[in-house]
Amino acid sequence: MREKHNKRCGQEVSRHQQVEEEGPVDASLAQAILDSMDVSVAILDAEGIICAVNEVWRRQQRETCTTDHQLERTGIGVNYLEICKRAQGAYAEEAPEALAGLQAVLEGAQPAFSLEYPCFSPTQRNWYLMSVTPLPQQRGAVVAHIDITKRKRFDQQKDTFIALAAHELRTPLAALKGLVQLQRKREKNQGKEEHGRFFTKVEAQIEHLTKLVSELLDVSKMQAGTLDYVEEIIDLEKFLKESVEVLQQAYPGQQLNFQSIPTVVWIIGDRGKLTQVIMNLLNNAILYSPQANPVDLSLLVVDDTACIHIQDYGIGIPREDLEHLFEPFYRVQRPRHYHAPGLGMGLYIAQEIVKHHRGTLSVTSEEGRGSTFSIQLPLWKAPF
Ligand code: ADP
């Protein structure tokens, strides 16, 4: 048995040596591997010339090229960068971005590139993901076009459902709120206050639901690009101070520190939306600091940028969650006793709002030590 195993190992070793001597894989084996994939794949050399394609690539080219001349311009030996430059029809809009990404990967300026693009024609309404991965030692790249139509349709259905659900939930919620307020007032006028605490609890739950529904609406409007912004000049230091004061009233036992530079810092922005961002970050900082540790808010100016840091000393965020934190509906899995209600929309909304203000929102965190969320916003300078 052992001997047989050694023998097999011996065979494997000699095959390994043979592979090393011949090169990684011979051409027909590589072609067979490429053809077995149900994704359209081409291998480019360092100049962008197509050196190999798989069967799906060939089939797709036959389907999309209307003349033999067109077909010739898409095959082996042709420069793929030129194909991107001369793209027409369904691909023309995304072609410059595809070209720039491809060039960046081939030149080693970017580790990889991907781009989702639609391909709408009278006969098809498909979506593709173009992915470019470099070959080792800058010897070229692998270009793949993956059909993501099903996922896109599902995403669109999900977006439509969220928009509809949020819209439909708003009306009954507003009615419920009105009814509770009316009944509370009636009882107060009749001198009956025994249901006061009950009404307060109901109102708090309605408030929570209203916030969730309004976040859902924000997310769907952001994804559709229809969220409205109103802009004004804001004294950032004053604005942050007021936000801290409002929150301090809601959490009287919480230590909230605010530190700022002694100059006036102006920005242009939507006051309501920026309040939403700061409140969300401060609320999270308090929520995820179960020992009621202090929360520090600071404002400073670096060159032409206002930098706001919100630092807590709470439970922190696991390293593997950090890169997904700003995705819509992403929540960190916590042990039961840390569970806080929410749908994972707050940070996504915050980042979209900051981006709209031409700023950035980022995070650093260490589990068990706390997190720092940092906002950078361009300063507004008076034109005189
Ligand atoms: P939610 O409204 O559901 O809390 P967010 O988008 O605001 O959603 O936050 C997403 C996740 O990020 C939360 O599930 C939470 O676990 C984590 N998180 C956000 N802020 C902090 C923080 N300051 N400390 C620890 N975890 C945080």
C-alpha cells in the first residue's frame, strides 16, 4: 500500500518536474480549461493583443458582430485596447472607462479592474461584469465578461420593493402617530392621565419605525439618484456644538467631549442631511460603548479640508467587517447581549451624504478598544 502510494507520489513528482520543464501548462490543456468555462474569457499580452480566447468569447463575438469584417477585428492577434477605443453602439458609453482600467492593469498601476455595463439592443437587455486580472510579472491580463443579468434584475426588483414598501408604510404610520397624539390630548383634556406612560411607549415605537421607514426611503432615493439636497453656508464648529448639545440632552449621563480649533470653519452643505450623518455616528459611538465610556468629537483643519473625528472607546469592529461596513444593509454579527436594533442603513446613508458633499467618510477600529469615524469635507472660502 505504502509502496503504491510512494510510486504514485513518484509519478506526481516526475509530472511536476515535467510541467516545470515544459512551462506551466501546455497550450491545448490551457485551451481546454478556458473552453470549459461558461464565462467569456480572453488572454491579452502586455501590449493588449489578444493571444487566446475561449469558446464562449468566440460565440458571443459571432452573435454581436453583424459582418465578417467586424468579426475579424475581435479575434486573436487584434489589440483589445483598439477594440475599446473604437467601440460603438451598446458599449460606446462605458468603453473609455473600460479602456482606462485595462491600461492601468496592463501597466501595473492598478491591481485589478472591474466594471458593470449594460448591453441593451433590440434583441437583448443584458448586463455584464467586465473583470480584468493581471498575469504574473506583468505579462498581460485576463479579461472576462460575466453575464450578471439575473442578479441585476433581482437587484432592480429589490430596489422597487424597498421603494414601494417604504412609501406604503409612511401613510399608515403617520395616521397612527396622529391618532395616538389625538387620544393623548383628549384624555389630558378630560383630566385623565393614567395612560400617559403607555402613550409615551407607543410614541417611542412609532418614532423608531418612522426612522427606519425614512432611512429605507433615503436608501431607495440614493440608489435611484433622486434624493434632494438643499445647500447653505454652515459654520461647522457651531453646527457640531449644537449637535452635541442636542444629543447630550437625550443621553444626560453620557460624557460627550467636543474639541475644536479657535478659527471659524465654513463649509457648504445640506444642514439636515449633515445632522443625520453626525447624529448617526455619535449615536453609534454611544450605542457600541456599553460601559458608558466617553465619546470624543473633534474638528480640525488640514490645508483646505475640515476633518471631523468621532472617537469611541467601546467594543470596536472586527477587522473582517471593516471593508463591508458602508455597504447597504450590512450589519456586524454581535453576541446576543450586544444586539442593537437597526437595518444596517445608517453608515451607507452617511457615506453617500458625505460623498455628495465631495468629502470622504472612513473608519479605523480595533476590537475591544473602540472606533474612530473620520469625515473630511472641503472648506468653503468667501470669494472676497
Ligand atoms: P445600524 O443602523 O443597523 O446600526 P449602521 O450602518 O449604523 O447600521 O452600522 C452598521 C454596523 O456597524 C452595525 O451593525 C454595528 O455593528 C457597526 N458599528 C457602527 N458604528 C459602530 C461603532 N462606533 N462601534 C462599533 N460598531 C459599530
